[in-house]
Amino acid sequence: MTIFSTLLPIDTALGVVVCWLLLGLTGLLLQNTALITRYIFPAGALAALLLAAAALNNLGGDSNVAVLALGLPDLPFHLRLDALSAFFLLLLGAASVGISLYSAGYFRDMKGGALGLLCFEYHIFLASMALVFMADDAYLFMVAWETMALSSYFLVTTDHHVAQARRAGFLYLLIAHVGAIAILLSFGVMQGGQGDYTFASMRDAQLNAFWASVTFLLALFGFGAKAGILPLHAWLPEAHPAAPSPISAMMSGIMLKTAIYGILRVSFDLLDAPQWWWGALALTLGLLTALYGVLFAAVQTDMKRLLAYSSIENIGVILTGIGLAIIFHSFQKEALAALALTAALYHSFNHAFMKGLLFLGTGSVLHATGERNLGRLGGLIHRMPKLALLVLVGTLALAGLPPLNGFVSEWLLLQAFLLSPGLPHSYLNMLIPIAAAALALAAALAGYVMVKFYGVIFLGQPRGSDVVGQKPFDEVHDVGIWERIGLTWLALGCILLGVFPVFFILLIDFVSQMLVGHTLGVSAAQTGWLWLTPIQPERASYSPLILFVIIIAGVLFTLYGVKKFYHARLRRSPAWDCGYPEQTARMQDTAEGFGQPIRQIFQLFFGITREVPGPFDKKPHYHGETSDRLWEWCYLPIARLTDKISALTGKLQHGRIHAYLLYSFVTLLALLAFVR
């Protein structure tokens, strides 16, 4: 007992990292499906819970530091556990508990050899993300960052025999490494040739406005590539559908937040002198990313691609909050900066639970039906009622409906926009109202997308008559016990984060105090934990618990109260069903039809190709496809240019020895001329 009481939170966190590494290595050596699913994944979930407890314990305490005797000579690894890193370690631990428990059931049918390798990569992925959050020098940060990228690449290409998975993995790894180069350059600028690579030295570096701006732009580009910020989003809708569903949940819910952490660490901690236009740039990119992501999510027919584009939208919302916080912080409006920063951090945590829950839900649908195309699903609420109920929680939360958690963070962010005073720049005074309207539009479209997602999959009738996906409807089974426990954990997180926001905001206060020197909890809790008041009660207030009680009471009254009090007035007769018994699955609204209004209104954003049948076709067939114009405008020209340069370079390789000797002779002459 004495030994554990003397352990620092950073020691516990580092112990969890070592535990994950050992669990992964054990799974690789055992290669036994039963042992891995029954013991190793649950043990990984227990370690994640311990990590969350250690991070929670350190949120209100002093920063812990440590130096490891690892790395290169005279280049040891430095670790630091402060409020910012503790918050994101709490996110990592809390969300990965549910994902690891779910994985114990999801991978039960996987062969031992393949599962052993996946188990190793999975726990390496977890450990590397934890080290990213704890790194206190550029050297360890980049080692952990690249380890995270490589392990997630191998997880994405788990089905490497499928060409689409290999293509998605290559694209992801390529953009990840381009981003890593930008991050490394930003650290190099902050280091300034002083020979000290620690973050403490970078905090003390006196950069002028120009070099500070260069650092911020490099960091925004590098971390934006990992987060999926426009136009660096191309890998995300390809990698998430290719990866196994628990890996998609991990990447979307947690890995994307490592980029958010990096932006916050550089902008508010290492630089600590943000300029207003940094915030305006981040705000603009965030809004464009949010709108772009939600529009493309609305027209998707693949349920995992739909969620991937939804992740782009949510990352845009988080970046919008960060940009607004930078603007307020640059003008010393710290109360509003704390409000915007709290909204961004709250939404980061919310997104980990909401999107983790939905990606795991799609994994269960895919596991049960063998299908992820929305056009071949439907009516699953009758065969998978437990899954339908749990996924409904995540759907309503991601739609931003009260009293769940998605509403709280978006409401706080809108309050930051609405309460913003006149700023000393006319451009900003014009931008902020437009940004508020764009954010409201993105939130409304997100609700539209979630109605499509849940309605097409779970409601109505199977769209293949008595067949759903690749299986007969009667053979579709509900989720198992391990999957149900993992999904329930994430669903409870969505409910508790929504119903009791004041308690969580008090935890975020430690981060906002560290980054902007101000907190929101004093005003948020001034009327008690029952009411959430961002600034003043007379300006805006919200009680999620009261609303939750009203909703539950309304449902109970509808179910039982009407029958009890109006029983004498009831007259039993067949209910009007709008002719539903005469309908067939073909009469239901399809995923393509549901997205048609969005496709028509915003058709300038989409690259649309259609195959329309002729009037005399005996077997008419209609096919429509929506593509990403940014892929055609940005990435294809780069690919063509690369091919041309490679072709020109290849002409130098003739396979003739005298040509190579000539190249060497010309190079030697050039070097001699340069030396002279």
C-alpha cells in the first residue's frame, strides 16, 4: 500500500504504457484467439481505466516530470504530465476502455496468427498515443508520433489482400509523413539552433512575430494533416472504411485528438503569444472543414464513409473553437477565450465517445450482415434491438440533441460566438457573425445526416425483401456480451457528459487556467451544479438534468398515464397506418434519395457522375456517384507531376557504365569549381 501511495501519476501512466507493450507482445507470442479475446483485450481495458484514473488524479495537481535513460547518447527522453496532457490522457483512457472491451468480442472469430499480430499493433498504437501526450521534448514526441503513424498504418491494412485497403493505407501513410515533416520543421524553428530540443527550452525561446508565425503555420499544416483539416482530409474517408471497426473507432475518436493536442500545445503553451490572424485562419479553416465534411456525409451510401466524413465535420467544429479562443486570447479577453477553449475541449471528449460508439455500432452491423452499403440494409431494429438502442444514444448525441453531450459543447461554442463583444478589427467583426451562422448550419446538417444514418439502417423493412446485406434477415443476430459492455460504456459516457456538464467543466478549468489564465467553472457553477451558466444567468443558462427528467417523465406519462386516466374514453379500433402493410422495401426512401436534396442544393461542391437508363432499355439501371472535387483539383495534379518527374529521372538510368562514369566526372568537376 505504501508503494502505491508514493507513486506519482506520471509513474502510473508510464506503467500503463509498459503494460500495453507487454500485452501486445504477449498476444503476438501466444497467437491464440481464445486467450487474446478473453484475457488480453480485457486486461488492456483495465490498464486504460487505470490510466484514466491517474490522469484524473493529476488534473488538479502539480506537473510531474521524468527523464528516461532511453534514446540516444546525451538525448534522453523527457516526460511531462501537466493539465493539458492529463486531460488528453483521460480522453485516451476513458474511450479506449469501451473500445478494448468491444474488441474482445468483435475479434473472436479471427484466426490466431492474424489476431496476434493485430493485438500487438493495437497495443503499440495505444502506447504510442499515450507517449505523444506525455512527451516533453521534440525527440520523444517525433518518435512516438511516427510509431503511432506506423502502427495505425498496419492496422488500417489489416485486410492487406484487398487492393482498396492497401491503397487507403498508402495514402494515409503518405499524408502522415508529409505532416510529420512539417511538425519537425516547426520544432526546428522553435529550437532556433540552441542545441536544446526540450519543450522547456522552446517555451523560453524569444521568437519574433515572423518566426512565431512560421512555427504556427508549420504546426497547423502538420497537425492538420493528421486531423483531416481541409484540404488535407483525403486520407480519412479512405482509411476509416478500410480499417476494422474498433480501429476506426480508435483512429476517429482518439488519434485525431493527438493533432488537436499538438495544435493546443504549440499555440498556447510553447509559443504563448498568439496573434489574432492565427485565430482567424484556424476559424476559417475549421468552418470550411465542418461544412465540407457534413455535406459529403449527407450524400454517402457507405455507412463507414458517412461516419468518416462526419469526423471531418467534428474536427472542423473543434478547430473553430480553438480559432475563436486564439482570437479572444490575443485581445486579452480571457473569459471568452476560456469559454471557447472549454467548448473545443468538451467537444473533443464528446466526439471520442460519440464517434467511438457509432463506429463500433457499424462494426456490429457489418459483422452480423456482412454489408456496409446503406442501400442493402434496413429494419435491423427488429433483429438487433439492443444494438439499435445503444446506437440511438450515439446518434442523438452526434445530432446535437439535448440533453446528451453533443448539445452541450456545441451550445457552449455558440454562446462564445453570441457573447463576443466588438473586436478592434472590422474584418473580425464581420467574420464572427458569419462564422456563427455557418456553425449553426453545420449543426443542423449533422442532425440531418444522423437521421439518415439511423433511419436507413435500423428502421423500415430490409431493402432486400427477406435478405439484409449478405445474409437472410432471420439469420441476423444481436451483439454479444463483450460488444454490449463496450457499447454500454460509451453510451453511458454520452449520457453522463450531457446530463452533468458542470462537473466536467470544472475539470477542464485546470487546462484553461494553464493555457489562457482564466477559467469557466466559476461562472458555470455559480448557480449550482444543476444549471450551466457560461457567463451570466440572465444572459444564458441551461439545465440538462431538468430537461432529462422532463423527457423521461413525458415518455412515461405517454406510455402509462394516458391509459390510466383516459381508459373510460378509449375506443379500440385498427390504427391508421398510412397503408404501411401494402408497402414494400422498394417504396422506402433510400440512402441516395435521402441525400438527393443536399446533392441538388450544393451540387457545385460535388463531382457528380450519373448513368441514366434510356427509354427503351429492357433492364433499366440508374447509377450515381459523388466524388471529391478537391481530390481532382489538389491531389491528382500533384500525382501527375510526380509521375512526370519520375519519368524524367528514370531516363538518367540507361544501364550503361560509360554514362554513369560521365555523371561522376561532371559531378567531380562541379564540386572542384565550387571549392575554388
